Amino acid sequence: MTLWFSASAVVGSLRAEWSISGTAAALLTVAVQVRFVVGAVTSAVLNLADRVRPAMLIGGCAVIGALATAALMSVWAGATPQVGQRRSGPAA
């Protein structure tokens, strides 16, 4: 559920720091929510809950979600340095 609410939680900060428009902010929120729904439906259609160990399913989905979020963030110019700073700690 964290991925579901992530865009809504940070969209205000992203608009201020990256100067994205209201339309881009709305598209970001919608893209995150659509990605969540597509993943949930795919999991249900493939019956993954009964075919894959729960720890592997949750871990795999977390990795896929993180990769998708990183890919989405790379769409905006200048996003990559901020991602690196978050991983390495606060900027000096």
C-alpha cells in the first residue's frame, strides 16, 4: 500500500522542487495508481498468491515497484541526482 499513496504524499514537494506543472503532478499520481491496479489484477489473474511463497511474492513486488518508481522519476530532467542523494544520505 505504500506505493499506492507515495505519489499523493510527495506531489506537493515535487511540484516545488522540480517545478512540475499541475498536469504533470496529476499524471504522476494517476500513473502510480494505475500501476498498482495493473499489478493487483495481474497477480489475481495469474493466481500468484497460491503459486508463489508469500515472502517471495511480497519481495518481488517490492523490487518491481521500486524499479518502476525509479524509471518514472527518471522521466523528469534532474531527477537522477536527487535519487542518488536520497540513497547516500542528506546533501551537504
